[in-house]
Amino acid sequence: MRGDILSWGMRETLAEWRPAVDEAIARVLPRDPDEAYVAEFFGDARYEYDADALAEGLHDPVWDLLDRGGKRWRAVAFLRIIEGLGGDPERFLPYATVPEILHNGTIIVDDVEDGATLRRGEEALHHRYGEDVALNAGNALYFIPLKVVSRNPAELDDETRLAVYEMLTYELNRTHLGQGMDIHWHNEDGVNLTEAEYMEMCACKTGCLGRIVGRLAAIVTHQPPAIEDALADYMETLCIAFQIGDDILDIEHSLDRAGDFGKAFGNDIHEGKKTLMTVHAVENAEADAASRLETILASDDTTDEMVLDAIDIIQETGSLSYARERALDLAADARDHLVDVPLTPDAQADLEEFTRFVVERDV
Amino acid sequence: MRGDILSWGMRETLAEWRPAVDEAIARVLPRDPDEAYVAEFFGDARYEYDADALAEGLHDPVWDLLDRGGKRWRAVAFLRIIEGLGGDPERFLPYATVPEILHNGTIIVDDVEDGATLRRGEEALHHRYGEDVALNAGNALYFIPLKVVSRNPAELDDETRLAVYEMLTYELNRTHLGQGMDIHWHNEDGVNLTEAEYMEMCACKTGCLGRIVGRLAAIVTHQPPAIEDALADYMETLCIAFQIGDDILDIEHSLDRAGDFGKAFGNDIHEGKKTLMTVHAVENAEADAASRLETILASDDTTDEMVLDAIDIIQETGSLSYARERALDLAADARDHLVDVPLTPDAQADLEEFTRFVVERDV
């Protein structure tokens, strides 16, 4: 991330909490699972476990991915919300791993579904470990966070734990709806979706993980429903802005590299991904340009010239600046959701800063 | 299944309940999801859902799979246990879909992980709908059953619902451990596992879905822990026997087709799958034959002659009959777990019949 767009408080918050988050992840998913861990996590074997299979098939690949980077900002946002609400971040630290582990599970599975080759600058996990190992590891990460709830490290009462399970059930079902919408459009030749449908896809696919951050923080600290909703909406909106920011970065990076053929650029256009920009451009460009853009997105054999042409259409239609404006609107909207949440001023400032970070970051 | 090995009661039970189970599945996963369903299941859209994406990406592929067959025996076993314990199967019918939906989710994902081409005599889902659609549909089926619990159709109290969530958390984490062990060995060249490890893999991968059947039936009808454990052990043991029965069938079908080259046969040996029979044969065959068997299993280019050689080694080492004996032992063991469960005599007879069905079926 660009140092200059981050206030000191925000940088400090991320730097302060990241190692603690990784330690908390290691408590539920150790780098080297030993027999004691296996017996505690899975119960006594009926016959005999193969701990090597667990280490090589789950713990090694996941830590390979985690050690490549990631700011753990979902976990840090969770902890900052807890702290801002007057809760004890240490007490709830294990719960910070819930959205973070889920997030890493989804990216492993997404990479298989998208046929991605790279993740965080290295081979995607299914290329390095095989599709079978990567998929099972990704799917295992969907259920490990539930174990955090059943281990009950903060000694929550039954009603609170039930609320956590029901919340996760609701949000994780919506996550798969969002991913399903994304896949569905990706497999269609034309751009047959509305802006509202695109936004809903982001709200479900990316937003639900954010909603989990906000709602989990509210549930474990016993906030009233209005505060839980406000925090869910704050995080959801932040995540939609983040997703649009991601799509903008893909085009911006392509602009930086224009002319530098031979390097990978314009990944989203190569992949035929539908984004707010392509939806806007197809709706607003001249009929001829709109149809050319759809053809390029549908092509299985996209040349660099075609990518440049697509980017030109997007720029000439004002779709890049339109997307930037929408992301900024969403960031402002996210901040509005915080107004009635009883946060400390420091936490409020940090959480507002998050909304700037997600749209102004350059990585 | 072979009619002659099934008592009338068992056939009647399966035939009686199957349509009701499919109707119950359709209530949580309708064939044609309409707007009312979407709003109830996912809540109001923030922007706008794409119901087509849901239908084509999830409901159509899943019903394609369900309509190919399957006896829904996990659901029927659940209902028979409920009835045998004096509960009302109608009241708990929605919960019968939990193991059934989970089972179908795992086979969609397994087929991707195993690179399978066929499922129930037709194209595997990832071949028909694409890997992205199939995977997301399979994964969605992991979370839809949790929705049954949160919809709470039988008006269970909070404590009972919490127990259901915790049980599912525990068993679904173990499922992924089992699948991880299976994948790990599959990717190794030699046969480096013990019989106890193989049995544990079955207990986790296949057995956990069975345990869910037994434990869910016990939890929703408020059985004491000893009865819940007995039903879990009954179902787990039954499922291990089922898995070994599956592996035996693969070899037996190959024997039927020996000489009939050109037809697919010996799938497990082609795939290099580690089974109780190959583990037993490698441990007990002459060094030369054992090493030949390992070479055949590790080969990426297995000829029909190699498959026949592998089957010869398995037969000559007595591994096929050894596996049959173990499956029968397990079936007997499963029946023993029922002894202290307060079931009606009819249900007891049906559930004992299930243990024969899983090892003596020919499909």
C-alpha cells in the first residue's frame, strides 16, 4: 500500500496487530500440527490418523499462501471495531481469524474456478500443490473457522454462540450466490448484466466476508441489532468499494504497461471478467464500440492490441472515472454507516481511514 | 440394488420415503427458484439479484445430479432411526436433507479432485457445466444444510440447535481430514499407508456423513449421549463397510469384464487409488508381486494387461476375500452398536438390514 495515503494511526494499527493475528491463526491451524493438536482438533482417532497427510495437504499449503503476504486487514478491522466499542481485542483475538481464514479459503477455491496461474506474485496453490490438494485445503478453511466458535475461547454464552453460527450460515450462503453470479456472467459471451446486479454480486461475493467482520464484532460484544446492522453495512460497503478498487487497479496497471508488450497486463479483459467499468462502457459507449468491447471480452484468444482497444473504449466512455467516483461514493457511504456506532474517536478515525485505503491503495 | 438381498420391509422403507425426501430437498433447493424463494433464503437484495444465475449455476446442475438416481439412503436411515426412537419422521423430514445435500456436495467436489469423468452413468458435473460452476455448486451444498438448521422447521430449542451446529462443525472438519488423507496417498507413488490409516480415512471421509445421520437423529429427539454415540458408531461403521463394499465392487465388476477389452474397467487401479485390498496385497504378497502392484498403481499409463495383472495379484494374495471378511465384520460390528438403542423391533430389523445392503449390494 502507498505509505502516503495512510495516516500513522492506520499504519500502526495494521503493523501492531498482524503478528498477533498470525499467532492466533497458528493456534487453530499450526504450522506443524503435532499429535496433541490433532487429538484436540479432531478428537481421538478410531483407528490411526496420518498427521503427515494433514501437514502436507493442508497446513503447509495454507501457510505458504499466508506467508506470501496479505495485510490481514479483515482481522485488523475486526479488532479495531472491538477495541472501538470498548471490548478487549486480546479476548476476542481468536475470532479475528474467522474472516481471515474464510477469505484465504475463498481465494484458493476462486483461483481454481478462475483458472488463475498466479496469487500474490507466486504460483497459485493449485499449480504448486495440485488441484486436489488445493481444493481440499480451500474447503477445509471454510469449516476451521466454525471450530473457533465451538472451541469458544472467549467463553461466550450459548445464545451468543448460536447467533454466531446463524450469522455465518446466512452470510456464507450469500457468498456462494455472489460467486455463482460472477461465474455465470463470466461464462456468457455478452455483457448481459445491469449495474445493480454487478453491485449485488460484489455485495454477496466480497461484501459478505466484510459483513462477517462487522456482525461478528457486534455479536461477541453484545451490541443491539441496529449497531450490528450498521457495522455490517459499513463493512459490506467498504468491501464493494474494495472490489471496484481492485478492478480499477487492473486497468490502471495496464495503462502503466501499455506498449510494454510481452508482460502480462489487462488480466480482467483477457479473462473476460465483467466489471463495473465494462458494464458501464457497454451501456454507454457508441453501439459499434460497445459491440467491439463485448467481442473482445468474449474472445478466447485476446491479443495485446485487443486489450488496448478495450481499455481505450473504457476510457473514452468515461467508465474508468465513473468507477472511481462510485468507489469514492461507496467509501463515503461506508463512513456514514459509522455515524451512530458508539466508537471511540481513535477507532472511528481508523475505520474511516480504512475506507480511504481500500479505494486509494495501489496494490 | 439386488432385490433378492433386500427384505420387503427395507425395500418398502426406501420406496416409501424417497419421494418425500426429494420434496423436502426441493423446499430448501427448489427446481425453479422464484423471487419469493430467493428473498426468503438470502434476504432482501441490497441492489438486485440475478435469479437466472442461481437457477443455472446451482439449482439446475444439482437437480440434474439428483435426478440421475441415488437411493437417498442416508436420509431414509435418518428417518427410520427417528421413527424407531418414537419420533415423528414428518416433523423431522427437513433435517433428513442435511446429510443427503452434504453427500451430493462432496461427490461434486470429489469428482473434480479425482478428475472423474462419469457420475451415475452420465458426465460428471464439472464436465457438463464447467469446473467453475460445478465447484461453486458443490461448495454451496456445504452451507445450504446449515440453513435448514437456522430455518428451524421443527421449532427446536436454542440448546438443541446449538448442539446441531457444533456437531456439524466437528464432523465436517473431520470429513476434510479424511479427504486430505485420501488425496495425499493417491499422490504418492508407493503404497505407504497402514490398514489402520486406511480405515481411519474411511471413518473420516465416508463415516462422518454417516455420523451426521446418527447424531442428528439423536440430537433432535433429545437422546442421552450414550445413545447419540451408539447411533454415530452404528452409522460410521456402516459407512466404512459401504466404502470397502464400493472398492470390492470395482474389482468384481472388473472380473466380470475381464477379456472384454475396450470397455472401461478396473477404475480404481487405473486411478492408482489406495484401497484396503491394495494395502493388504502390498503387505502380504511376495516382494516381487508387491512391487509390481505398486508400479502399476503409480503408472500414469496403465494398460488393460497391467490392470489384469494387478487384479491377479490382489486375488492370489487373498486380498479380495480379506476385504469381504472385513466388510462383513464391520457390518456385524455396526449391528452390535444398535443393541442398547431403544428402537422399535421393526426399525431395528430395518437398520440391521441396512448393514447387509451396504456390503451385499451389486451397484
